[in-house]
Amino acid sequence: MADVTSVGQSQSVLDQYAQSEKQTEKSNELGKNDFLKLLVAQMNNQNPLEPQDNTEFVAQLAQFSSVEGIDNLNNTVDDMASELRSSQALQASSLVGQSVVVPSNDFGFLQNGDLIASYSEVPATTMNLTVQIKNKAGQTLETIDLGYHEKGPMSLRWDGANLEMDGEIVELDRSLLNRQEYFVDEEGNQVLDDAGNPIPVPYPIGEYQFEVSASIDGVNENIGAAMSGKVDSVTLGTNNQITLNLAGGAKASLSDVQQILN
């Protein structure tokens, strides 16, 4: 049979703790303040004839120290997470007005005086790399032979008329292009560049897509091309999720960015 004094003592401790909890918000977690209240209540209600064992008391103090340490660690982690979110938000805001390449973006939005870009991974060295430029409707506007490329990353930039591969201008045979429109002056004469060549009129504002293919070991393979988009704005949503709002209506997360265009 249980000791009557022990049972009454335990009940008194629980009653005292329950009374103190009426003044505070209920929680499923036992914090350091709650732990200390229980410890003090137990000391106030211990049997004077059978005081608490020193070893047990030291063990409880050690538990209190552990609870306090965990609580402080949680606060530190929360502070670090808050600083990280602030840093990410600042980084995202700095991208407004810049173009970024993200894998979820199928189309690049070409604007006046701007360019669109793509990023691809060439699986093996090839002598025959080709890009097809398509409009939003899926119509192939141009098919351009890019020639040799080693295995590895490959980037394209296009302003609607001129093309760059890995930062180098692609020499285009414009007689083979579908678009044969050039700038003219007020008298209807073609405007020439410094080299004496007519200046092509770029494709109009709109959404375009690059489809890259390569001949590898005699087999023609399609290579994925992640397209760029200009960051119009940044949204900080629930759970501090950062979303980049791209020109043309596409959206992407900050972690999706593969390349930032200068």
C-alpha cells in the first residue's frame, strides 16, 4: 500500500503547479520556467522528516540545466534562421531588373533592346550542335547550326537578331535565315554597320523558346534548355517563401536560379 504522506505530498505538488498554470497560457511544451516551478513546488512540499535525497536533487538541477540549454539553443537557431531569411530576401530583391535562368522557365520574354538566354548541359562532345528558335505557338522561326561543342555547360544569348554561344558571337549566314528584314533610313536605303553590313531588324517583343539538339555517336539527341526571364518583382509569401516574379508571368524560387545574366 502506498505511503499516505507520499501520496498527499505528490497531490499537493500537483495542486500547486496547477494553480500557478491558471495564470499562464496552456502549452504542450515544458519550458525552463515550468520546470523550475515544479522543482520549487516539490522543495516547498517535501516531508521534513524525509527530505529529498541530495543525489536526486542534483540530478533534477542537471535536468533543469539541460532544459535551459536546449531552450537557449532553440532561440539561437531561430535567430540564425531569421538572419538567413533576411539575407535571402535582400539577395532576391537585388535581382529585380536582372535576367535569371531557371529550369522551370520554358520561354524567355524578349523585350526591346534586351536579350534572352538559355543554359544547357551538352552530354558529350559533338561536331554538330543545333538550336531551333520557336515562338509561343511552337512555330520554328530559325534553325541555326552551332557546330562544335565540348561536353559540359553551354549558354546561348539572343537579342532577336544576333546570337552568342558561351559569350562568343556566332557568325550567322543571314542568307539562310528566314527573317530577311533590315533597317532603312528615311530614303529607304539600308542602314549599314561599321563593317558595311546591313543591320537586321530583330524579332518583335514576345516569348521565345530554344530547342537544342546534338549529334552524338551518330544519333541526334534533344538537350534541355532552361530559359531566362527578367525579374520584375519579388514576393515574400507564407513561411517566408521567396518567389521571383518573371516577365511574361512565370514564377520561380530563389533556389531554382542557375545563372544570373550581366
